[in-house]
Amino acid sequence: MSLLVAIRGWTPDEWVERFRRLMPGRLVFDARHPFDPGAVTHAAVWKPEPGLLAGLPNLRAVFNLGAGVDALLADPTLPRVPIARIVDPDLTARMTEWVVMNVLMYHRQVHAHAENQRRAVWGTLPQPAAKDVSIGIMGLGVLGRAAAEALMALGFHVRGWSRSPHEIDGVECFAGAFGLGPFLGRTDILVVLLPLTPDTRGILNKALLDRMRRKNHMGGPVLINGGRGGLQVEADILAALDHGTLAAASLDVFETEPLPAMSPLWAHPKVIVTPHCAADSDPDALARVITEAIKREESGGGIASETLVDRRTGY
């Protein structure tokens, strides 16, 4: 049994070394160097070259080094083998931290207080209780559920929307095109943790932003996107911020990454930019998760169902 490490956009060296350390006695190939395609049984990948995996005749499973699999599924030659995405407590906890940090920053009006401090103004601001603020979460998978639980623990009223129906204790759930309008119309802070699929690409557009609830203590609705850059239409987000349709936005993902230096998002006074780091996880922990999954698959246990990607839905 052997593992191919195929990574674009990151430095593969440390990943190759990790897997070699965790898999003593196994062959771990680096896709940048010559290797025997017939010897590869498993692959750990991030945005591999299209067609690469199709050339591995004995491939048994692919492990994606991240939660988003849209780049992988875009390869029309992708072999019909099981594909697993990362589901790891460390990754989930870090995304939850990022979401809660941003929600609290807007709810407690940190920016307004910072401006008052800059001007040496002892000014009080209206501050409703968390229970009077509605957080809407788009995407109710592992990440969305964890964020919902953390926000409910702080007292926020949490609603959720997904393409298909879900039931979560304490969360008012909406689903599909019919449920999107009522969901948005009751949302003060919109947290987006959707996967990127043909159905969700560009969903954060003018038509959606126009449907959010207008009146709240923050001066309008807030957008927080920690999902995928392809979900958002950045020109529409900028226009909504300039027109007052949106009060603010926190964006961790972008249509083009790295975010180009000339993008107006960098300097916009109502935007917080983070460099796709919301769920940055301990690479050693992720490598251990994949190594254990490979051992389980080899022993006949299969791949954990919660990590398997459904090609039909794209996640």
C-alpha cells in the first residue's frame, strides 16, 4: 500500500515528511517527482492537477486535505473511487472560534467603540441582549451545526438554512428556495458556511442581500462568509455596503485567492478581510486523521460515512 501526496497552492514538502513519519514502512510519493502510478493505492490531495488521479490504475480512495472539495470534483476525469473530506474536531473548533469572534465583534459594536476611543468620546451605544439578535446560518453540515451550538450557548436566536431539510434542537430550520426568503427576512447577522456547488455558486449576490432584515442596533444586516469564495459576488457585496444594504462584512474567502492587492475589499471601511485562515488547523492533526482513515480502509472497515463526499450534491 502506498500514498501519493499531490498538492497545489501549498508547499508539499512538510506534508510529505509528515506522512512518511506517520506511515513507516510505506511508500509515500511526492507528485512533483517521478513515481510508479501502479504502486499508488491512496492519495492525499489539495487541488491536484486535472487528470493526475485518472492515471492511477490501483487507486482505492482519495483524501482531500480540506473541507472544500469543489476543485477536486471539477476534474471530469476524476476516478470513481471513494472521496473523503476532512472532518476533524480541530478544524471545526477553529471555524467556530472565527464565527463567534466576528458575531460578537458586530453584536458588541467593537468598531463603533474603537472610533469613539480614537475621538476620545465617552459615548454609550444601544446594546440589546443576545436573545434579541437573530443569527442566520447558511449551511448546516458539521461546521454549521457547531457554530449554531456555540452561538446558542451565548444566548443568540439562531436560525438555519440549507438546500435540504434539517432538524437541529433549538434551531429554527428553513430549506430550499421556498424557505430562503423567510429565513433572510428574519436574519440580522448572516453566517455562510455552505459548500461550493453548481447550485450555490454566486448565491451571495444582490438579490439575496436585498432580502435581509434591515433594522437592528448595528445599522443594518451583516455578512460573515467563512465558506467558499465562489459563493460570493464581490461586486454585489461592495455595492450593498456602499448603498447601506449591508452594514458590514467579514470575509475569509474570495473569488480570487490570494485576494489581489488592487481589490477594493482591502481598504473598505466596512470590511474585515482574513486570508482564508478561519479554519486553519494543525497539519499534524490532519495528517494523523488521514493516516488512521487509510489504516481503517485497508483493514476492511471502509471510510467513515460522515467524511464521504456525495458526488451528486458536491459535498
